[in-house]
Amino acid sequence: RPNDHLVDLWGLEDGPARKFVEARLCDFTIRCFDQPVDTPTHAAHALPRTYIASVKEGYPAKVVFDPFAARARREGWSYHELPTGHDCQAEMPDALSGLLLGAAT
């Protein structure tokens, strides 16, 4: 189970969003970064792609995700920023929902 240190790295300050996330914490794997998805060659290039970057000032883990954001921009993805830490769904759910709905249409 993630500890307070990890929640701090995600940029969650004391308050309702942090309490929301802490109440739902569970074990998770970092394997999403090293397990390739088996898809037809270049299949993803046929789909519209959107990247939503969490860019709150002082968000400690932001540097981990900056290379992904840079790649998305370099590859011409639709790019958006939210002034949140890693858990934008808890900090700015309405703004995130709007971006996701816009990406889906």
C-alpha cells in the first residue's frame, strides 16, 4: 500500500482531494512502464491521441512525467495542462472530465 511519502510525491496537499485518494489507495504495479502492448504496427497512429499533463508548481513527481509530455507534444498529440499533481481526477474532476469528453468527440 502506498505510504504518505508517495502521496506527497504525487503532489497532494492536505485537504479533500488527498483524503479522497488516501481512502482508495491499493497495491499497484509500476509494470505499466515496461510491459509493451501487443498491437498491429502503428495502430495507435491511426487514432486521435490526447495528453493531459499535471503541472502544479511544486509537484515533486512532475519530472518523471515531463518526458512523456514532451514526446506527446513532439508527436503532435492534442496537449492540455491542468494545474494539479498526479491525481487530477481528485483535484479538478470537472476540468478533467471536460477534457476527456472533448477528446472523445
